[in-house]
Amino acid sequence: MRSLRWAPCLVLGGLLACGENGESSPEGTSLSASRSGAPKVELQIVFVHGVTQADAGRRVAHEQLVDLERGVVERIAARGDERVAVSTARVNIYTDASGELVSPRFDDLKDGTGLPTANAWRAQLIAKTNAVFPTGRNIVFVGHSTGGRVVAEVGASPEMRDRVAGVVTVHGMIDALQSPKYDVIGPTSYVTGCKLFKSDGWCEYSGLVSGVPALDWLARERHVLSLVSASSCIPGFWEGANDQALPLQAQSSPWSPGLTLTPALGKTYAPAHGTFYGEFCHPDVVDRGSAKHVAAVTAASSAIVEWLFDAAPRVVASAEASPDDPYEIAPLAAGVLSAPLAVAGACPEGRHAMGKVDVAGLCRHPGFANGNDHPFDASNPIALDLGAQCDATLRVAHGHAGKRHAMRVWTKSYSLPEGGGLVSTLR
């Protein structure tokens, strides 16, 4: 890594002063301090880029998230919060300690290192984080695309988990993309098609390795904000809802807050987890040439700062249940409410109910090839009664007059720290 040039952004009572040209230096760090000069806690935010192929792009990969970093720093400054001092850094996974490109290229199976791509990305992120924040103990990783996968894996790793307060993924490549859940456009499998354009090692990493267990661990034991999206992106590489590069369903994990439905194979729908932050394509948040770049950066940075200071939810469910598992409701006549469904239970110690339950359901239309299931709409009456804790009771119905239909329902109830946001949990 280069010798760091410091280009600090100092937040003093809501006033932001930045270094040279208002930009932080390559792999540099921006600083945010409280008005009193004696903050109670420190927070380190590390921004991690996604994959890129050309060497020219790799040399400046850390610049991919410069606008997102700045948006977060400015919004923190505007709050003038005195509880915390925030330091941020953008790191480059592709460069070595001297700032030169890693050689041989570490994400190709032919690189001679003998290390799978996954291990190389993880080792690089740990080394770079230790270089910029050697004593950091309240680290939040923010990763885009492949960076979202690696921050989840590193955040949950035994080497780093005690120093990580939370993880943010933005269009994260979380699930293994060769899963049968995802339908890539074209005559080949995902990995085979991928190798026509990208390095072999990265194709195996993205296609055959899943980051879902790591992100789920973080969502249950730390805090996760998983920003997901889908839009009409051309060219698209996937059937169904996607952001061009990734299926919507592959961008998060079941225990991550947020729940929507997305079209699935078999003429039905399946849950897509994570917080839907707007209709954006995969490059929008990093590509200054995109017409939606400013909107994507604004939406993502706003969501991150709200998560840090206002509301950092965790999903509440019984140990044996998964948010991926639906309630199956036997066929009912139109307008008849189902038997009560018990949602979640007591709030964990030190946390309180968010007062919100996500409900996503569909009407089953059995028939040839499973018929044409459809998501709940305004014709589906829903009776939701919030309990005294993080529990709730749910009853649902359908509105197909003269017909009996089964239904399938997913729910998520949430708890919050006593102070609301992630910052309140830092020590």
C-alpha cells in the first residue's frame, strides 16, 4: 500500500472541512470528530470496491466508492452528533503494500499462489484494514458487489469478528450465482459463461462459493444493512428481477433486515431479503457517468447514516426457524381470514421492538407448471396485531370471489438497540 497521504475531513459541530480538493487521498482516511473534541467512542468505516478487469482500473479501484464515502461523511457532519468520532478509509484490494498491482494477478487460478480467489480477497482486506486502522475495534465495512461478499466473509471471520461492529453491502454478490435458484440468460451455466469475460478464479468464487452463512452470522451477532436493488438494466444477464449483474435474490441473506418478493422458477415468487433502496442498476452507485449516480449515492448514503444513528434492526425469530421459511395456509374461501399466525417472540435482552413487521405473501394458483402464483395486493386483507414485545399475530385472506385459494406468507419482526442506531452499541 502507498505511504498514506492524509486528507482529513473534520466534522466539528456539524461543520465539514476537507483536505486537498475536498477529496480524500488514495487509500487515505477522512476524520470526523465531535464538537467537544472528546468523543465517547470511535468508529472506523472501511469502503471496499468490487471487481474490475483492466489493470488501469485496478490501480484506482479504491476510487469507485469515493462519492459514497463523501456522502456518508457529509451526512454525519450535518448531524453534529457528539457521541462518536468517525474515521473513514477506502482500500484497494488489487495493490500491495507499496501501492503496486499485486503480481501475479491474484484472482486467476493460474496465478501461481495456490490460493483460491476467495482466500486472496479476504487476506488482502484484512491486511489493508490493519494498515489503515491497526487498533480499530469498532469497524464497519461497506462493500459494493464483490466487495460486499468479501466484507461479509472477513467481518464474520475469527480474525476480525471481535473488531467488527457491522457490515453494509451495496448490490452485494452474496449468494453463489450458479445456484439453481438463478436463471442466467444464455445456453451455458453461469461459471462457463463467466469465464468468457473474467478470470477463472473469480468465476469459481462468484459462482460456487456462497457468502450467505457469513452475512447471516453478522446479521444475528452484529448488525447488517444489506442494500439491494433491481431495475430495467440493459443489457441484462439474468431472468427475473436483477440489477444487471446480479439477481435481486442473490444480493442478501435471510437474516438480513428487509423483505420483498421476486419472480422465481416455476411461475411463482420467492423472498428476496435485504433493504430495497431504490430502482438502480449495479454500476449506478459507482459510475459518475450514470444518469442515476447522484440518486443512488444519495439513497445509499442516507440509508447508511440512518442505520448508524437511528435504527439498526435485527430480525427476531425462534432459533429453529429461518426467515426464509414461509407459513403455508390451506385453501380458504375469499375474504375468510386465516387462523392466527404467531410471529417472532420476546425481544432479546437489551433491545426493544421496532414496531414494524414485514409481511410478504402470495396466493397459490395450482395448475399446470404450478399455475401462476401472484403476490399479495390490495385485495388481500391483512390483520396484524403487534404484541408487547417483538411478537405479533397475523391473519391474512384473499379476495378471489367464489374461489378457494391457498396462501404462502413470509414475515420478519425486528428489534432495535436501546439507543436505536448502531452507534449506540459501540464501546
